[in-house]
Amino acid sequence: GAVVSQHPSWVICKSGTSVKIECRSLDFQATTMFWYRQFPKQSLMLMATSNEGSKATYEQGVEKDKFLINHASLTLSTLTVTSAHPEDSSFYICSPTLGSPGGETQYFGPGTRLLVL
Amino acid sequence: QKEVEQNSGPLSVPEGAIASLNCTYSDRGSQSFFWYRQYSGKSPELIMFIYSNGDKEDGRFTAQLNKASQYVSLLIRDSQPSDSATYLCAVIGGSYIPTFGRGTSLIVHP
């Protein structure tokens, strides 16, 4: 399977600070990058979709000015949680997708656990 | 509203038995179907994907797709305690954005 890395794996920060999460697809070029958030005992919640070089498309209810997504290349995407608050504490997972529509394969990074104090 | 439905479980099976996980979806235009396994505190890992009607086998896992009835299932043969996890069904349709079910918790007891 494809190798995806996320950094950092754990973040503890004070309320009001910004946190940057990096996602890299190490052995393939991702056509599309999805960012998910998962609260305890709940399913994955899609936050946004981005393609390399384009602005991200955010899901309803996700503040684009708070969750900044940069898809700099086909192998790197970043999610910045700006002015984080305790309610932003969650498990953030990137998901690079390989392939063309109808033949995609979606992989997941190992996730970043964010705790905002 | 595109929906993917899974029974939350838990589904409990004895070691060595066949575990059957089911998933139904609402979007008839769906093209790609995925099964993921997620251990507690970890991110999902891909088990299988299937695009065409019928069965697809990979080791102890068999995915079954029936587009007419809009369901996809995952069979796990010779279940092991290490198979205990939450299994997520994901469907990609015309929007090319995956929709996930809430997952089915599987418990394989010795």
C-alpha cells in the first residue's frame, strides 16, 4: 500500500495558538487531498477537499479562515488550525487519493491528535 | 443527501467464524466502494476496494458488490481476535468525494 506521513502525530497547545499539520504522500503523487476530523467514537467528518495548486473546497460548517489548507505540491499538503480553541481538539487525518474518477484509491495518513488546553 | 448506512454493532463472532459486514448506499451513481479497518486511536487502513458487481477476494477478505440493490458487503473468513476493530464502508460517486458510513464495530472473541 501507499505510504503517507503526517507530522506531528501529537500536539498539545494553548488556546489561541496556531497549529500546522503536514501531510506527505511518500511514494505517489496525490491527485486530490482530503482532510478529515474525527471526534471520539464518531465517524470521519470531511472538512475539505483540495487539488494541487487550487484553493480548497470546504464542507458546510467548516470555517475556511480558521482551517487553512495549502496544497503546495502533489506530495505535500498542510492544514493550519488558526487560533485553536478547546473545541478544536480532535483527531485530524489527511487522505491523499490516487487515480482518476471511477478508479480512485484513497489512503490515509496516520493522523494527528490535537489537544487544545 | 448522499448516505452510507452501516449497522453500528457491535457484531460479535467467535474466533474462526465468518464475519459478515454490510453497507448500503443511496447514490445510484456511485462508482467506487471501499472497506477500511480502523483500530481504536488509529487512522483507517484500506482493506479492499471494488468497482464492479460481484465478488472480489483477497486472502481472508471478500468484498461483494450489488449495484442493483445498492449494497456492498465484506466477509472475513477465519476471523481472528486481531480483526477486532471498526470497519468503515466508503463510497465515491459522481462528485468524486467519498462518503463514509459510521462504521461497524467487530469483536472476535477467542
